[in-house]
Amino acid sequence: MKIIVAIKQVPVRDSNLRIDASGHWIDEDDLSYEINEPDAYALEEALQLKEKHGGEVVALLAGPERGSQTIREALAKGADRAIHIECDDLASLDTLGIANRLAAAIKDEKADLILTGLQSDDLGLGQTGVVLAELLGIPHATIIMQVEAASGSIKVKRELEDGWFQHVEMPLPALLTIQSGISKLRYATLMGIKKAKTKEVRRVSAGDLPQAAAATVTIERVYLPEKKKETQLIDGSPKEAAAKLVEKLKFEVRVI
Amino acid sequence: MSGILVVLEHRGGAYNRMSWEALAAGQQIASASGQPLSAAIVGNDLEALSGELASKKLDKGYRVEHALLKDYTADGYVLALEQLVKKLEPEFVVLPHTYQVRDFAPRLAARFGQVLLADLIGLRKDGDNFVFVRQLFQGKLNADYRHPGSRPCFLSVQAGAFRAESLEAGSASVESFAPQLDASSIRSKPDAPFREAAQTVDLGSAPIIVSVGRGIKEQDNLPMVEELAQALGGEIAASRPICDNGWLPMERQVGSSGQTVSPKLYLAIGISGAIQHLVGMKGSKTVVAINKDENAPIFEVADYGIVGDLFDIVPALTEAVKKAKGA
């Protein structure tokens, strides 16, 4: 089974985000980056499917040079090779533009299964995977908690809302967006890190791919959200703050 | 192209509440732009649902009906709605941002060379056009989006962002629309939805909830929070990552994929407040947040906040609660 995993590099969780001078995006200069968390689970699922059924896992990433680090980590965890679409203009593309690039870079790979995380921690639009499936003309399912592969088809467990689930069967090739927490993430082994250095990374220049249409949606302004509630911040040492909070809980909230 | 089309969602013979919030968003666009509003439901045998639809203020209702639409499939919904959108040529298509919409709407939009402006928390008219507001970085930032060019413009709205109570009543005719579908174009076979083991904890009725998130770092640190919950006489709950790790059972998860709660007191410990969590608890009467990051989105919904190290504050709070209760 040949599995492609589309991964994205995002600022590390708990980054101190600052809005850039243009007010259109964040200042990226001092940020550290890591794999988008749901994509890490997609990679894990791909590696487990390969262990069960054999085949190949190919990591796919679009982004600037710094993306190489995230690709190396995916290779160290066990991906067999990678495709890096090199581009510095991600912020100027919309989902359709990015999905077009991903589709063009993998159309000759003839993968059986394409996995990606259900959404990104930065934009959170949650649609690159679904749009990629549309562009490739293959069926898809989203927010997947479990994958069972058979020959020529898969059965997946979709998460619905409020604790409901559903099994869905579909023919291969197909695309799935994977939910965080589907399984335990593995760490790269020393051997894996060593091997990663010798694995193939196919570099594709965005300029060599078909030109994507101009973005239909644009970000006009990025800003800190306004508070919905007036928060009473309680200060002091931990002991003092705790005592003050208990006073509030007793006399204002009346739960003690 | 003109008009607004709202696509409503239903399950088990009843409308999803978020459908009415999407319709409220549709009414807002309609009144701001002076365009007609229509709404559609998709399925098979929708007679029973059309009465309620006809009682809303809209210009037209559509029942998109076909035997192959009895159970939800992305292929079926995309094909059926593609035909309805082509027929009506609306300027805006508005949907509730549910898991089902997330499954099919991006694909539907792509058929029209469009992307879905997903999970909107607000919108406003600005000149000849609209500004659409959505969150970035798990709610840490907001962004104003514009969709200046081609149409239709596909939008989905976040749970709770528009008020179903503000929906205007009226009377509308509901007509049937029969899309052309054939079985071979629907590639996935869905089984009936199911629930895992019966829930034994009903967080929905708990008056006090002490909820813990990633900030707790390790499973071994949980007893500290359990002790606080016990002192307060509350139930313990958690954000998704804690349950994903198996540190607490899934049934104690609060958020869009877990339980929705509205206790008298919701104490959020080490929870940053990603939107998936906030939708499950923002109806709480009083929210207290303890977090080391003063910019964490949880403080946007908190009535009281302590910025600091939970490992210092939680034990101190447990002591103070015990003292106040005279235990």
C-alpha cells in the first residue's frame, strides 16, 4: 500500500505571536516551527498501516526552506521518502491554490491512500484535504478515528458530534483527514534519525507546477480578539490569590 | 447572481440547532444587502421537516429530495447541492459549521472554483461588500477576511456566533427539488451512527466542574486537580488532549466532540481555550481560569482569572477551599 501523508509546518504551540507591521499576518522572524499536530497523527496512522500491510509512506510538504526540518523529522520517524514543494508564497494562496499545488506534485505517484490532519493549528480552515480529494477525483472522509484496510477498499470510523461515531466503507484510492489522538505518537529512534539522512527528498519548485488561480479570499487584517467578558484578574502570591478567589466563590458566585 | 441560500442540517427527524443560527446569519446578510433569502434541506422524505421551515422569514424553502440522499454521504450531498446552487445562482451560500458541513462543503465550494470561508464568528457590511471574521491560531487571533471577486461565496458559521433567538418568523412556501443522482456516483457506504459504551457521568447536570488541560503536563499531576474538585464538591472534566492521552475517560471530555456543559462554576485549569473546547463550556454561569499565559483565549470567556503557575496555585486553592468549608 502506497500512502502519501500531507503535513504542514506551523508555529510551535504556545508561541508568543506578534502581529506584523502590515497588520495582515504575524511576524514570523523569531518563531520556531513544528509539524501541525493533527498531521503528526496522520503520519503515525500511515506508519502503522505500513507496518500492518507493507508498502511505502511518502511525506508531502509545501513551504519554504525551513520545512526541511519537519520533513527530516517525518523521515526519522519512519517515512520512506518525501516530496518538498518549495515555495515562499503560501500566505498569498487560498486553500484551492495550495491544494492545486499538492495535487500537481503527487498526481503521478498513484497513491492508494492519502492522509492528512483534520485541520491546521494556524489557519484552522480544515479543508485542504477535502479539496485535494476533489482535485484528484477520489472519495474522502473526514475526522477519522480508525482505519481498517482491505484489498481495494477501506473501512473507517468517522467521529460525529456529541460522542457519536459512524463506520464508512469506500474504495481505494481515497483521502482521509485524521483526528488528533487516534493513537500514540512514536518518537524517532537514533537509528531512524541516522537513516533519515540517506532518504530521498524530491524537491519540486512551485514555479514548475501549473500556475494556481488567484486567491478568492484575502486576509485584510489580523488583530487580538476583543474580550467578550470583563475578567477580574486576581493577583498576589499563590496563597493570596487562592484566598481572594475563595472569597469571590463564596460571596459573589455562591458555590461554597 | 443574487440571493442567499442557507443549507440547514437535520438528524433523526429534527433540525440541528446550529441550522437556525446559520439561518440567522443568512437573514443578517439578506437584510444588509437587500437580497432574497432561501433555505434548503437535503434528504429523503422531508415532508415532516418542511412545516417548521415554512414558519420562518424567508422568500423560499427547498426540499432537496432523493432516495439516495436518505443517509448522508459527501458524494450525494455535493452532487445534489451543486445542482441546486447552479439552478438558484445565489451570491452567498451559508452553512452551519458542523462536522457534516466540514465533510462536504469544501468539496462543494471547489466545484465552483471557490473556497469555504469556514467557522465565521461574525460578519458586517462594509461599503458594497462584506467583511467576514474568523479566528486564527486556535482563537489567539482574529482575522478580517474579504471575498471580493467571483461568486458564489461559501460561508460556514461557528456554533453560538449567531443567535437562533433573533430569527424572524414569517411564512414561506417550500417546494421540492429533485436532483439527478445515480447510485454509481456515490462511492462511500455509511453504516448507521452509533455511540460507544453508555455514558456513566452526566457532566451536563453537574453544578460545579473542575476541568483540566494540557497545562497539567503529566498524568501523575492529576491527583492535585482531583483533590481540588473533591474539596469543591465538583466533577472533574478535561479538554480533549487529556482524554486522547487516556489520562481521563472520554466521557469526561468537554467540547465539540465531547459533552456540552453549563454549570454554575466552571474552573478551567491549564486550559488554553481552543474554540473546540469553548463551544462546550461557554454557557457556564461563572468561568474561572488559571493559566500561565495571560493571552490564552480562555481569559476571553473568564469572569475571574489567575495568571500564574497552576502547580503553585491549585494546591493553595484546595487549602483555601477546605479552610472556607471548615473541613
